[in-house]
Amino acid sequence: TGTHFAGTSTGVITTWYWQFGDGTNSATNHTTTHTYLTAGTHSVTLTVTSDSGCYKSYTDTVKVNFLPKSKFVSDSICVFAPLQFKDSSSVTGSTISSWHWQFGSMGSSTQQNPVATFTSSGTYSVTLSVTSAQGCIGFSSQLVQVMPLPVPDFNFSPQYGALPLTVNFHNQSSGALNYLWSFSDGGHSTLDSLSHVYQNPGVYYIKLLSESKFGCKDSL
């Protein structure tokens, strides 16, 4: 947005001439708006001419503050895993006084370094708006890729029998690359599908941990 100027000269004024001190533009309206492209202190001069041809100039200064530079660090993440966002915004000659994060459709935060959890996979546009102590606003956006979880699944047979009992486990997971089986008798395996021999009587609870190529994990 630009800086608004309004002349308050009295009398019958026929012409208004503004000089904004940055060497770029001038204006001939009673009120005007000018956009400065560089920060700093600028001398603004208004020259008015009356209906009798007399003219007078008035000069004042306007301070243009630096816009804050919004910047943050993020990463790709798995669904339901907390993602730490790290603000690295800055502003010349001032400080950042407030932050506003928008995590696509997954909510917002006013913390400087928030943690967000995405409950659905996909690509999200994350925006950080920062406000300086002078009220100037800067913003930036990044795309965050949220990876889906694998879907672990398996069946096995037989479900019971005489010892030693050989049980065949058939992996039916989807979206997975690596596996870890736990057979509840101290045995483990990283094979896809396999057979396991139980030597002792009891009831055993089988766990399959599946890991995707993105490093996302889920278990059954």
C-alpha cells in the first residue's frame, strides 16, 4: 500500500504540486497516494498556487520503514506426525512483533515456531505473515508435502496345532517397502512373507510394522 498525503492549504488554490523526495513521481492533486520503493527518510514538498498567481511551498519528512522478510524452514512429513516449523524472518532496523501461520486447510497459529499435525496426505501451501514493530507486513509461502502412511495387513495359517507348530505368515500390506514382524515369543523378522515355528504352548499376539519408501510407519 502507498503513503497517503493530503494538502491542508487555505485560500483559493488553483494548483497543487507534490514532490516526494525519491526522484520518481510527482502529483497535481489535492490529495494523493505515493508508493515508496526504498526505505529511509524522504523530504516531501507541496507547492501550491493561488488564483492570483502567488505560490508557496511547504516541506516535511516521511519515514519509510523496511518491510520484514518472512522466511521459515519446514520439511516433508508423514500423516499424523508433528512437524516443527522454524521462523527465520528478519527486518532491518526493527524487530518482528507478531506471526501468523496458515497451514492450508489444517488450521493456523500465532506462535513464532509452531508445531503442526496434518491429518490427511497431500500438498499443502503454508504461509507465514510477519508484522514488524512499525506495523509493516511481509509474507512468504512454501509447499509442504504430507506423505501417506502404509497400510499394514496380513493373514496366517494354521491358527492352532500341535507343537512344534509352523505358522505361515502372508504379508498383504500396501504402500510399504520395509517390514518388521514380532511373533510374541522373542522372534523377529524383516522378511516380506515367511514361516515361523512356535516351540512352546501359549497364545501369541503377532505385530507387523510396515514402513513406506518415505519413512512413514504404521503397525497392525
